Amino acid sequence: MGVFLYIQNKLFIVFVDKFSNQVFLLGMKIVMTNISVDYGNSILSVSNSVLMYFNGAAEYSTLPELDAVLNKNYKNVVLMVIDCMGTFILKQNLPQNSFLNRHILKNISSVFPPTTAAATTTFHCGLPPLHSGWLGWMSYFPQYNKIIELFRNTEFYSGKPISEPAPSESLIRYDSIYSKIVKKNPDVKYYKIFPPFDPDGVNSFEEMCERIVQTTKKNSDRKIISAYWTEPDHSIHQYGVKSPEIKDILTDIEKQVVKMSNKLEDTIVIISADHGAINVEEIYLNKFPDLCETFDRPPALEARFVTFFVKPNRRDNFENLFREYFGKDFVLFTKKDFLSSCILGTNRMHQIVPSLLGDFVAIAIKDKSLRYSTGEKIFSPLKADHAGFTPEEMTVPLIVLEEK
């Protein structure tokens, strides 16, 4: 059973292993640690600072350091999210005195889970995962009786498209901070600059930066510009967190940001990441048939933040086997204990959240990822992943550029 404690406004999970009677902090014997979910100093605070600046009100706490910069009243506000450019990845692949590292205002926390579906959604809606209902890459929806990949609207384990309306457009649809800003401020124009999957998307990060410059000069209106780029996330999964490929990608990102900043006027650029990543060892649950026999349906959410649906008469059996096989690498919660925590956020819980969770939830605290296959689709191996509870995954930079 996990017990959740706040220490100096940070959330810690204290865990007592019933087999050894040892006390752990997120699976480790209690020691001083910086691993925490600090929603008051997070990407949630960033989006709420932007909302507060334009709207005068925000549902969640803002970031005072960012508020101070925004209050200088720049005409253009750019919120740029670079997928998986966590603090550890940035510092491992670029020199300490590089442009991006020099302009880190402070390091902040991602939300939990630190993964694209949950965290980029937080940037765009200003809500934590508990409130938005966006919990992971692939969620089980009882309304469909399917595990669905949210961004692609496909069945995760088979790859088959979903014919019904996408859950993202119905069950967990949200109002963006940008729509709230424009509604409150008729003089503010919103512009979205995304990769090619967006109808008016750009084909390179260089093109994205150039589009931002052009957009700021379009007219005399005040502007809020949302920009998102998929790298280095895609390549980090393929090559790992530190490799020549990642260094090249981040070097180019920095080069394009410098070029962009030199062309901007009366603009603040807020650059951050949805999460970081960690090199992982992938373990297929299929190699543990006694454990898989307890499943009522395949696992869902993420490979490092996993929810398990277990046959009613096999729950004790599942718990014992899981702790035996993975107890050193994952913290296991019952659904009840997990929902009583604040790890997904505070304030309000979306009504759909309980139905997205199975009987148990497992959170990675080391370098293991749990994969599962139904035999319908072949999954590419990943050298690095995220959605677990480590500083490498949870810590992201808040980079601020002020161009007067």
C-alpha cells in the first residue's frame, strides 16, 4: 500500500513492502531524494501563467518567475513545446554554456505521467491529467470495450482504426487555454504551428521557427502562438538519450532558435518540454505466462505507467507474482490507493478517470519497461522511454527568451 505525504509542498510516495516490512520512498529505502511531483512548479504552472496573463484568472497555481516576465507586456507570446527535451537530455547533449542551457530560467517538473499524451495536453488545456482525463498513450475505454491509441484513434494492440467518434473528440474533449484567451481578449489572435500531421503543419523545425517569425510580423494585433515539435522524442526512442543522432538534432534545434530570436521583436518565447526520458530495458510480460493468466484484458496506458485488468478471483495471485518479478523496479498500487493519491494532480477529477484504470497500477522507478503483445502487431524495440517516476523523465527546462 502506498502512503502519500507532502514534504515542503512536494509530493512523496512512501511505500511499505509487505514481504520485507521495509519502508521505501517510491520503491527505495527512505533517503533524501529530489524525486517528487511538484504541481506548483511544473508545466501545469506554465500554462496557467500564460492563461493568467491574458485572462486574469487561472484554475491552478502559476509560476511567479514566469509571471514576472509576462508582466512586461510583450505584444507576442510564443509557447513552444519541444517533445522530450528534458533537462537531463539537454545537458547531456549540449555544452553547459550553449544558448539553450544559458537561457534556462529554472528547471520545473512535468506532470505525472511524464508522457506526451498527458503532458502536452496539460500545456494546451491548463489542467493536470487527473482533471483532463488524458492519462497515457493508450487508454481502455469501456464505452468502446477497446484499448485506444488517443492521438491516432486506433486499437493499440491491433492497429485497426476506430470507426466510432474518437474519444479525444468526445469523452475527453477539452477547451484549450488559447480558446479561453481569445474569448476573453478580442484583440488577441491565436496561431497554431505544428508538424505535418496538422492540416497547415510545417515540415521542419527550421520552417517552424521561420513561420513563428513571419506570424509575429503579420499585423499589429497581440498574438498568442502555440508551437510543438516532435523531435527529439521520436529519435530518442530509437537511439537512446545520448547518441550522435540526438546531439545533432538538439544542435540544429538550438541553431534555429538562435536564428529565430535574432529576428523577433516585442516577443517573449517560452520554450519547454513535455517530459524527459531514460534508457530502458524492455521486458515482455508474455515471458511470464503465470502472470498473464491472471489478466482479464491486456494492460493499458504506458510501458512505464501500466494499469492491469485482473480476473476477480486472481487478484491476490497477480499481486504476489508481480511483486516477485518486478517489485524492485516498479511500485504497485491498487486502483483504490492510486485514486486516493495526488500523483495525477489535485483539485478535480474527470468523471471518466476511474473507468480508465484497471485493478492495479504500476509505476516504474528504475530503467525497466513492461511491454505486452497479443500477436496482432509487431512493436518496434525502444532504447529509451518515459512515463515512469525518475528525475530524468520528470525534470524539464523552462527556457525564456525576451526579444524587445
